[in-house]
Amino acid sequence: MAETSAVAEPREAATVREPGRWTTVMLLVAVTAPQLGLSLLNPSTPQMALDLHTSVAAVQLTLSCYMAGYAVSMFAAGVLADRFDARTLQALGLLLFALGGLVAASAPNVAVLGAARFVQAVGGTSATVLCRLVIQRRYPADARMHLLTSLSIVIAATPALSPFLGSALVQVAPWRGLFVGLAAVGVVLALAFLQLVPRARPAVPVPPTPRAVGRGIAEALSRRGFHRHAVVISLAWMGYFLFIEQSAFILQGLYGATEIQYGLLLIVPALGYIAGSMLIRRSASARTAVRLGAAGSAVGAVALVALAAAGAPTAAVVVVPLAIGFLGVGAAIPFAQNGLLELDLQAQGVGAGLFFFIQMAAGAAYSVVIEALHLRSALSTSIAIGLPLLALATIIWATTRKRR
């Protein structure tokens, strides 16, 4: 029986065809779960702090717990996917996401809330790795960029639109009820994913032993392109995630936005992110598109800091420059992900897990450092968000020059 299964799996993994409509829909919907968990509750941060008898800063740190779980999930999902079917792992991850949501809904204090959000992320965010492995294993190379940019657009739009949705929902439901709603979404998505997405087993299953994992890590780190793309995606995520984490403090605390206004304001930077993804999706040259996006990152970062230094009293001085700055983020993320898939690693799961672990760990670590510095002015937070965007532009322009 073991030999029969081993023979069948490579044949399944070698299937080459265009993705079906419902498969594409489910891949896109699956990646919304971790993004909803990341930002749907942001407008409720002040109320959560009151109910849990803690500070807004402490509740914001639960997002860092979420990001830590995100990083763990990336690596664990990648390692397991080298042995098991990515589709089944994704369904199990969504069920764990639902469990974390239920625990968060009943959290008696901020410590339990942070732990629950960690569990949420370990389960739901596996989609970041597993959906891309489904794409790599099931579909031809010329269909991948289209799917990857679609995933990038959804990942960008969800954190931006979900606070607006959360702002509307919090008018009729408490924040605990929103966590229960997220749990229900996780269960429904898990069942639908099993029904609508094809199996995506590894061509050559690799047991998740320390030795095999070590070989996979060494193989990934030996590839020059891996380093370059990991740095690019990490810098892009550091700037984007720090804004998402600090957005309630910046827009509501510093500029006095209401919950509804806050949700609407977050849409503006997301439009820049989406435009960057569309730029690279429609461009005949990914290299040219990502360089144009990187130029936008540099311009947006400089404008963000300059306007903050000028002391303008409106939130537009934050969201408009970031809409320009996130052009580079929206282009760089699918560009880096496609570069990873082109490396054709033997241990695809370990390589992808390590890649996204580095991305999420960088975002979490940067946000913790910035929070520890207690930056509480428009200028200091603008500098903190702008620095990764400037570094991103520099790295992209330095590494995508034409070679003779």
C-alpha cells in the first residue's frame, strides 16, 4: 500500500492545468481568514482595553502575539507540507483558527487574549504558505503570477477593509461577538476548502525529521536568490504591518478619527498596495514594474516624514503618502514570492516555511522594538514606518539592475 501511494503522489503533483473558478475563489478566500484575524478587531481596541482593565498599548501588543504565531505557522506549515497534503493541512489550520477565536471571545484578561490570538494565527495563517504550495504543485509556471498577484491584492485589501467592516459591526455587536464570528468563518472555510480545492501532495514526501528539515534549510540558504527575495518581502511587510498595528493610535489617538472614519481612512493606503500589485500583474516586465513601485515607496516615505515634521493637523498627511509608499509594497510582495517559487527547491515546504517565517518574524520583531521605544508623536511614528519603505526601495533598485 505504501508503494502504491508513493507512486500516485508524484503523478498528482505533476498535474498541469489552469485552475478552476471555484478553486481560485477558495484559494483567495482562505487567505482572508488570517487577515481578518489581524485587523477586524482594530477599531475595538479602546473598548477591549476598557473591558479587560488594561491599556491600549497592551491590547496592541496582542497583535505582536498574532504576528509571532504567524511566523511559527509559516515554518510549521512548510515543514509538514513536505510530507502531507497541503489541502488537508489548510483545513486543519482553519479549524485551529476557529478554536483560537472562541478562546479570545471568552478571554478574562489581556494575557489570555494574547495567547488566543497566537493560537488563531498558528492555525489560520498557514494559508500564506499552503495556498502558495497548492499553486506551485498544481498549476503551470505561466499561471502562477496571476494567482500570486490575486492573493497579494486580497491580502492587502482585507486588513484595510476589515477595520471598516469592524467599525460597522461594533455598532451592533461587542468585540467578543466578533471573535465568535471569526470562529464560525474558520469552520465554514475549512469544510469548503476540502470540497473545492484539489489535493496538493508533495511529489516526493519528506518526513519532518530534524535532519530532513536541516537539509531543507541549508538548501534554501545556499541559494543566492532566496536571500534577496527574503530581504525584499521582509522590508515590505515591516512597513505595512507596523502601520496596521499602529493605525488605531495614529488615526484615532493622534488625529481624532471616529471608528467609522478610521475604517474609511485605512482604505486609502490599501488602494496604493492594490495598485502596486496590479502594476506588476499587468506589466510585460516584472522587473520594470517592481522598480517603479519601489520609486513610489521612496517618494511616499519622504513625503510621510516631511508632512509629519510640518505638523499638518489632518490624517490625510498619513494615508495619502502611504498610498504612494505602498505601491512598492504591493509590487514587491508578489515579485518576491514568485522569485521563491522559481528556485525549485527539493524541500519546497521547508523553503517556503522559512521564507515566510523570516517575513513575519521581521514584522513582529520590528513592531515590538518600535513599541518598546514608546514613540508617541506623529513624526516619530512616521519615521518608523518610512524607514523600511526607504530600505525596500534601495534594495530593489540595487538588486534589479540590468546585467551585461
